[in-house]
Amino acid sequence: MRTETPVTIRLKDYQPPAYWIKNCALIIRIFANHTEVDSTLTMVRNGDPSELPALVLDGVEQLIQSLSFDGEAITDYDYQHDRLTVQPTQAEFTFNAVTHIFPNTNTSLEGLYKSGTMVCTQCEAEGFRKITFYLDRPDVMATFSTRIEADQAPFPILLANGNPTASGELEQGRHFATWDDPFAKPAYLFATVAGDLVRRDDAFTTASGRDISLRIFAEPHNAHKTEFALTALKKSMRWDEERFGREYDLDIFMIVASDFFNMGAMENKGLNIFNSAAVLATPETASDDRFERIEGIVAHEYFHNWSGNRVTCRDWFQLSLKEGFTVYRDAEFTSDLHDRAVKRIKDVLFLKNHQFPQDGGPNAHPVQPQEYIEINNFYTVTVYEKGAEIVGMLHTLLGDRPFRQACDLYFERFDGMAVTTDDFVDCMAQISGQDFSQFKRWYTQAGTPIVAIHEDYDANLARYRLSFTQSCPATPGQSDKQPLVIPVKMALLDSTGQALPIDCNGDYNADTQVLTLTEAVTTVTFQHLASQPTPSLFRDFSAPVRVRQALSDPALLLLAQHDDNAFNRFEAVQQVYLDTLLKLTRGELDAIPALVDTVVLSILSDTQLSHALQAVLLSLPSYQQMMDNLDTVDAEAVIVARDRLKLHLAQTYQSHWATLSQTLTSADDYVFTADEVGRRELQGLALYYWVLSGDKFGLNSAEALYRAAQNQTDRLNGLKAVMASPDRDRQQRLLVHFYRHWHQDTQMVETWLALQAGAEGVGVTDILLLMAHDAFDFTNPNKVRSVLGGFTQNFKAFHDIQGDGYNFMSEQIVALNAINPQVAARFVGVFERWRKFAPERSAAMHSALTAVLETESLSPDVLELVQKTLV
Ligand code: PHE
Ligand code: ZN
């Protein structure tokens, strides 16, 4: 653990480095109990060569064997607080360091660490300094050559970035491999892997006719699960050529699956390393949503080869430059491959469930943060998902062709460079001729804007007016908010839901328009409207804002039944549910309003709708969304309200659920297509409601689906429905059966743990039992996320005031802090909205957080978040 007091890093303090590193030549010698790293950096002064400031290199827990300049031993050096200070005497020189590091005991999973039987690296954001001394910052870009040496028996496969150049045997059963990466890159993109891995091969011919070898590596027990990812990779490569004109550049592209990984995956140049859970799948073991996730992540990491690697970030404040853009790109990929409307709906749900609460809470920060203590804490839904929304708005404002041209310009102009979000937006400005200076506030201003809509119709003048008032609540450290540029994709609908031709002062004239708000208040007038239209605003969620719009029931119903923009139809339906849930929570309703039933019936009877759309339209808003729309949360009331509406749907439409789940059954082989995914999703939902309705036939049918399942989606649809029943014995039987059958499969065991941690009625005692189970491993982030993540996302269980969930999680954060600070810090987020809860819970959460803060030797990761959350 670091002992120094944490330092705040600020964007405004950015300085270019005093030296550049042109080349990094590494020799990594892996031994049983330690690894020796021999690093030679070819360096040059950046600035006046007659003045040579001290060279300050980052380095964490380096056991120094030797240091030298141009072969001359350095005896005079200072190594403290994770920094090595030496004094160069030339403007151009080589610096060599030989150090020892200890992968076997590295539980932080940053730098070089042991993962199962293999050894691998994770360097983003600042892990390279745990491998050797370096200028560990993204604007220092070097070519790398890597030689790895290890015992041949346990480590037959030796990988690093770039193209393979040589390999051979050494004495005493050892061997080596050398790799060369000709593309200058920051150290965060470095990777090496040594292990006994099984490889699946394929090939890809690029648009310009270059042949690329594709290889996915996994430990032997996972080797049968890599085919899907390989197919996804080939689709991604083709798509990036067709949609963005981006071709792959090295001769080989590799993916390695690692069972121990802090995040989803990592885009290391030519050698992506993936969390096993984010790459391994067979129909037997992975459900549809897992397949979707894997396909998206494979694409995401591959797309980083251009948006992130070829053009990288100047500093970590620019993180969204690569992440926001790449999330945008992978969402486009998924939309092109599958169902665009459904993908959009799911992404917006994710944003509303996770990013809106962050933006409204104590850890709200701009997409381009202005300061941080620990950069790992800024891999957030704001930087990623809100960042992607910003890119989406740029696309909307420019239109398809100019947006593509601006992206081309960006890649061409900045290839091989480390740049800023300003540079990105400037390309948009140059191509479109528009001024984006106000638009850039999206990067610097935190908080979710609120857009209040006011309508005014004058029948005599056949004139309709819409006024938009934008505001943004204060966020920590940012009380003054400026108006943003907000694109409003819209249409005006007639009473049948048809879009009306728009005559808007001659400015806008097609049926669907994009209005651009720039002022605090904008009023738009539409002429020649013989009757009052219904506005369909923010189509496809054209801006990440909260819309405040008092729609009459008939208007809401029109949108919910007839809006031809599937996203807005979904929004209207959700609004009907959410209004009901909030009123129930506040005790303002005696019965479920008829509007709900009208809406539900029309969805159930709409044969035009795809199964996937029907499924999302029949799903209720989450607890998070309810909380996000309440000033003070009475957790019991929220739970009772949601249960009540759910039960109402389950019971009122029992026969529909029964029919749906039976008719949607299929005995065909599993295929992963949008249609089939939709069918299974709707069947799962119907079965769940059917069981919830209390019908014994439903429960039997759910168990039958579980038992007969030939794929994981059906199996989980059955099991989750059984878990929704009060029949504890039956649940237990199936869970025992599941484990007996699948205990040798890591991904299945993770699912099994998560299912139990997320089950109705679990308490801290059950969670402790899971943690005592053989299948659990506190040093494995996936297992921890399955159990503790499953528990904390289990709203009823975690917030049970009879239970001790808050103190329990406080203890777990402290325990994790000593093992893996990144994973520990993620769990601080479960307390993020503590202020929103009514006094009893709020106080309990506050004291649980305070207990964490009072712990000795907290990592900067946990410390920063706990401090901010408590303020
Ligand atoms: N850069 C990775 C991605 O989003 C995320 C990541 C960050 C992985 C830090 C590991 C560590 O694609
Ligand atoms: Zn990414």
C-alpha cells in the first residue's frame, strides 16, 4: 500500500514531458518466484538540449538490480514515493533498468500478475509502472520490442504486442520469444502473456488485400468456448472497414481470455486481453444477453485499434476521447447487426439506471474531469456512456456523411498522436463549418440537463408553439451552469399517430426535424396546423437530458400506441408505468389506473411489434429509476409499489402470459439472431409473470423449461421464473442440480453464485455461506462481483433494514481494499445515493461509509470515493 498522502492531479497543470521515449526494449524473464525485467529506453530531451532537467520515472514496488545510462552504472539515484529520479548528462541517451517484480503475490491485477495457470499484464491506466521504470503517461509514445523468457513446460506460449520475430530454446528447459511492435504507443497499451494456452486460429483478408492471422487463446479448460468471439472479431473487422474506412494494421491480432481480470477487456495493441466472462461463450453456458455483451466487447476492443491506439489520449482527462467514441462505435456496430431500436432502448435504460444517478449524486463529474486523485476511479458510466451520447449528438448535428468525413479527418490528422477531445470536436467543426465552442460545454459541465416543455396551440391561427426551457442542477464544485447545445429530434403527430408535415417559419420543413436548442429558453412556432398535434420529442433519445413534459393521458396514450419512433413509443409506455409507480410509492393511488391496462393490452395485442420490442415494452422501470425520480426514498414504499404493479400485470394478464410462454416455445437448435433472441426474451418474461401470478401450471412449466433446456437462455428463463415463486424447496432442488451439473465450468459457477445472491429473501447469512463455499474466491473479481454485486443489486436484500447489509458491505470493502483496490472502490458506489434515503437508512449508510473511512491504510482508490461520497 502507498503511504504518501494522495495527490490531486489537475488538467490545468498539464505539462509536456521533459524527455521522450523513442523505443522501449524489454527482456522479461519469468521465474518461479519472481520476474526479472530488463528495460532499455532510448530517450531524447523534449525542449532545450542544453538544459537537462532531472529525469523522473514512475515505478512501483521495483526491486532495483541495476540502473545505467548508455551502459554506465548509475549510483546516484533517488527512489521514493513511486518515483525514480536520475540526472541525465546527454540530450540523447539510453536508460537501462534491471528490476525484480513479484507477479505471484500481485492481487491488484495491475502490472504483471498471475491469472490461474498463466501470467499476464494489465497496464491501463497506470499499471506499466508496476512492471518497470517508465514515463507512464499516454502522451509518451514509443515503439516496443519484447523478449520473454520462461520455463517451457508451464509456459509454452509466450506473447507480446506486435508481430512475432523469433523464438527458440534456451538452457535448463527454458525458451524465449521476441515480438516487435512498429507502431509507437503509450505504455498503457503494452501487454505480455505467458501460459499453457490453447489457440483457435482464423484468418482475415483486409479490404486492401492484406492477410491477417487471428488467434484466440484460452486455458485448456476454456478452449471450447472461443469460437463465437472469433466470429464476432471478423464481423468487427469488416464493419470498421465498411462504416469507418478503418483497416487493421499488424500481421496478427490476438485475444487472450483471463479468469482474473478487473474490468471487461483491454485493447492492448494486437494483443487484447479479456476477462473470460467477456469472451468465452457456448450456447450451453452463455445466455443471449451474454452473447450480445461479448459481441459488443470484442467489437469495442477491436475498434480501439483506431479510436484509442492509432490516435490516443494526451492525458487521462481525455479518457472519453477514446472511450466515449469507441462506445459510440460499438453501439453502431450492434445496431447495424441486430435491431437498432432495441439496442437504443437498452442503452438508454443503462444510461438512466446508472449514469443519471451518478450525475445527480456526490460523484458527479464532467465527461472530461478537471481533476482526480486516482484515475482508476474515472472509468465511469459518465466518461463512457455519456461520452458516447456526446458523439451521438455530434452525429445528429452533422448528419451521416459529414460525420463520417469528420471522423476520417480526425484519424488522418492525428494518426500516431496523443490528442484531446477538443481536437476531436474541431474536426467536426471544420467539416461542418459550424461553431462548436458552446457544444464543448458537454465535456466540461457535469450534471444531467433538464428540459421543460411547454405547449401552446392557437386554433384560430392554426398555430402551435413549443417552448423549451433548459436548466441544469448544481453538481459538486460546479454551481454555475451554462446552456448547452441540445439537438431535439422531433415530429408532430396527428390524432392517428401520423407525422405531420412541419411548417416552422420556413426553417424546418420535413416530417422529422432536428431542432437545436442553444439558449436557456427556445420557442419554436409551427404554422398551418388545423388541429392540435401531439409532439414526439427527443426521438431516439437525441440528447442525454431529463425531459419534463406534462402530457395529457390521451397524448401519452397516442404516443404509447402509435408513435412510429419505436424509442419514443417505449418512452411513453415507461412514462405510464413510472407515473403509476411513483404515485403508488407516495400513496396517491388506490387502484392501478386504467391507462396502464389500456397500454399493456395494446402491446400484448399488437402483432406488428417484434418480440424483442414487446418484451422491453412490457418491462417495468427499475428501482434505480424510481429512486432517481423521487426526492426522498422510502425503500419499503418503493418495494411495495413495484411489487404491486408487477403482481397486477402478472395476475390481470395471466392467460396471456400462459399462452405466450407456451406458443413461444421452440425445439429448434439455438441460433443467435435478433429474431430468436427476441422470442426467447419475450418467452422468459411471459414465464416469469405467469409464475408470479401464482399459477401452479406456470411454475411446473418453468421447471420443465429448465430441465429440458438445450441452451443457457432457456435454462435461465426457467430457473429465474422458478426463483420468482415462493416455492423455496423447488428452487433449492434446481440450484443443487445446477451446481452438480456445472460446477466445473467457471462461467456457470459465476452465474450460479449471482443467481443466489440476487434471489428474493437472501440475507447477509446466506451471502456469507456463499462466500464460504468452495466455488468462491475472494481474490477473483468475477466471483466477488457475482456474490457481492448480486447482493448489492438485490434492492430488497441490500436495503433490508432488518438485515445488516450496509455494515456487511462496509466490511467487505475494507477487506477487498487490502487485496484489490480497484474492485474495492467499485463497491463504494453502492452507497452513492445514501442521501436520498429516508433518515433511518440514510444514517445507517452514512455510518457504514464512515467505518470504511476510519480504516487504516486505505488505497487512494477507496479513499477518494469514500471522501467524495460522504461530503
Ligand atoms: N480500456 C478498457 C476498455 O474500455 C477498459 C479498461 C480500463 C480495462 C482499465 C482495464 C483497465 O476497453
Ligand atoms: Zn474502451
